[in-house]
Amino acid sequence: MQRSVARRAALVMSLGLAVAAPLSALATSHNTAAPASFKAYTVLSGNNKVANGGEPSIGFDPKRHAIIYGAEGHETQMVFKDTPHGTSLSQKDVSAPTAVTSLDAITFTDKYTGRTFDSQLLGACSAMAYTDDAGANWTPTSGCGQNTLLDHQSVGGGPFHAPVPAGASPVYPDAVYYCAQNGFNASCAVSLDGGLTFGPGQYISDTPANDPTDPNPQLAAQGGACSGLHGHIRVGPDGTAYVPLKGCGGTPTANNLTNSEFFGGSPAVSVSKDNGTTWTVHMVPGAHNQDESDNAIDVDKGGRLWMTWEDGTNPDPNSYGTSSSERVAYSDDQGSHWSKPVDLSTIVGVHNVQFPELIAGDKGRVAVAFIGTNAIGNDQHNGFVGKDGLPAVWHLYVALTYDNGKHWTTIDTTPKDAVQRGCVLMEGTSNKTVQDNDLCSQRNMLDFNDITMDDQGRVYVAYSDGCIDSCVTDRTVKSKSDRDMVMRLQAGKGLIAKYDGKLGKVAAGTTGVTTSAVFLLPLATAAMVSRRRRA
């Protein structure tokens, strides 16, 4: 009884604070000269053949100033050189012995050390190898930890959180994480020896221990009712580990045969401050989970945590929504409280999005990438078309902020070159059921893109170009293939301030749409917004 009264009192106080505090608002949006321009590059694999394969990964090796691009069956080393006369690119196939066709491919480069990992999903585990010289030599590893199975693996790494655990390698300074989902949950295992071996996996959601303070007993027993699917793990400069979860706090459904899915709920992040020993889930208030794309996170050099996601709602557990938007929010206390989400896509006429990706640089500098279309409708089923009745057209967008999210400029980086025509299947090929047997038949792009930056703050987006060959010129042709591509920040303002004015001039006429979020929610008065998973 006393706890109940205290909870009501706290809620009244938080409501009062929230009324006094100005909430975030999209005050204005207007066409503007873009702060940066982008250029697309085709990725090559062995024998200088054009590479293909969905779900690309990308990283930057700071010791060799090389981009490492990984996708199904290959890793490619890409070295860009900028001169007053233009940009040159050299490419080399540096595929690991493990880089063969598998269930899922992940390439991860630790930005703090330059060590690159190739992970190939085998189901119960993964084949893994790492390189410290940008692919010249590879060392095989154990590949995973106990109880880290089955699907959708992610590899990440960064500094250990203090105190450094006993047994940590005196040679390699960073922790390495391996995460995977088993259909109803996700678990992460930590390596103390640079990725050679991994300890046992720990569940990161869907257990009472992940959220012991949850006031709702039913949801606490479910550990927050989180989707098993997760995005790519990131480790902050202080060693805090973050795994983005597609949705938590929704109502369980039986719509997905391979993963626990929920109607409603919000994107969330599971956080570990003790090197993967324990994990706590935090949801983003005011955000919505449509059970499609993974969300993405990163931490800027000022310690601010940023998250982006596909925001949308479904009418009921058996129906899909007809629109979604790219949204972003930030937290200054490692996910406990969040700013109000900002819409980055609607202002450019985009009504459906997929593949959210995010990379952060200096304090308050962030880039968000996504693909989007102006078509309205159910993009998870065949027959997804634009207003002209032809297959919906998707483009690759990048949104940039340099002032802690007060202003964002969203740029269409492929204005004359569609990256997909038709639907974009995010439900997996194994999820067709008796009730839903017309899911999108275009599985060419798979589950995600990726993003990184180099030591000058240039942004690189790894993406699948699904519209190639006859699809490029024939508006009636739906995408069925893919090609590995990199979208590079070619000129303008990047994510590291000391290189402002040194990355080249943006071509005249390059435009974007700038959104001004004039009021940002002060986190000190965010008690109401911090409520999580209440009935």
C-alpha cells in the first residue's frame, strides 16, 4: 500500500515537471544547401568481380586507413585516397578462410584497435577468424560462447568497463562480444582474450533479472516481453555495452514461426555496465515497434547514447501498417531516460523506411542512414506499389546533425538511382503461415545494411543495391538481385570537427531538407518520459 501511494506521488510529481518542461517539437523544415555530398562506389571481390550478397557489414581499420567490407562469402579491403585532382580507390580481396557461404555473415572492426573479425553463422555456433593487418593474415577462434545460439548473430567490441575482469588478456586491451538469438531471447558471451575464446552467454532480455524494478508483475515475469531479434552491439568509450532490441513491452503474438514477436511495444536497448555479466533493458518512451527492421545505436565522444529505428504501428496483431518513419532519440544516462523522438524521413516525403543505421563521432555529431520510399501501403507483402501503380521505388538517405540533434539535414544520396523496386521482406522466408501466405517474395536485400566512419569523420554506408540490370531503366521490373555498394561522404562536413573545411567542397546545387527541433526535453525533468512498460 505504501509503495502504491509513493508510486502515485512520484507520477504526480513527474507530470508536473513534464508540464513545466518544453517538449521536443519539429518546428520547421525547409530545403537547404546540404552540408555534405555523397558518392557511391561498387565493391569488388575475388578476381575484381562485382561483389554481391545482402546484409553487408563495414568497418574502418585506423592503423592501415582501410575500409573492410564484408558480405556473403567475401571481405574486401578498400583504400581511398583523396587529392586535389580527385579520389582514387584500390580494392583487394582479403577474405578469411571462414568467409564462405553460411547462414549469416558478419564482419566487425574494433575501431579502438583495428582488429577485424569475420563471423559465419553455422546455427549452434559460428566459424570465426580475426586479422590485425587488414586481412593479410587471419587467426581462427572458437567462434562463440556456450548458450549463444541460433540466429542473427552480432560481433562487437571495445574497452573493458572498470574494473577490468580477472583473466583479461595483458596483450589485447578490449572486450569482444558475440550475441545471438534463439527464437525467444538473445544472449551475449564475452571474450577476455581478444576473441580467441568466449565465456558462457548471458541472457540480455526476457528474464526477471533484466528489469527487477519493473512495476508490472506480469511483464517483469516476462523480462519485458522483448523480441528475440536484436541489432548490432556497440561498446562505448567507457566500456558500457549496448545491444539494441527491436521491440519490448508488447503483447505476445504467434505471427512469427522463428522468433518471439509482440504486437506493439517500443524499441529498446539492453545495457551492461559490468562486461556482460548482467544486462538491463530500457525502452524508448513515445517510440513504436512495427516488428520489421532492427534498430541501431552508437555513443558519441561526449558520452551521449543515440538510437535510430523504424517507427510504425500495426492495426492489430494480424495486420501490417501502411506507413513508417525513421526516428532518432538520445540518452545522457546510458538509456535510462530518452529525449523525445525526432522524425527524419517524413519531411522528405518518405512514407515507409527500412534498414536504420547510425554512427556517432565527436560530441553531438551523428549520421543516420536508411532506405525509404514515398509509397504508402503494406511493404511486407507482394503488390506494394506507388501512386502510379508501379512497383514502389526506394532510395538511400543519410541524415546528419552537428549540434546535438537540434537540427538534422536529410539527404537523398541516390536521387536518380533506385536501390529497390517493390516490397522489402523483413519477416524471413520461414514465416509464411496458413493465415499469411502472400509475404513479399523479394528477399534479395535480407535483414540490414551497415555504417561506419574513418579517422577524418567521413561516413561510409554499406548497402545492397537491389535495383540492377533491367530494373534500373524499366519501372515495371521488381528487384530480385543485389550488388554490394558503399556510399561515401565525398565532400563537406563530417563527424570529426577538426577536419571541417578539409574534406573538399560540396558541389553547387547539392540540397537536403533540414529539420529544426527547437525544444529538446531536458533529461533532468524527464521522469514522466522515463516510465517503462507500465500496463
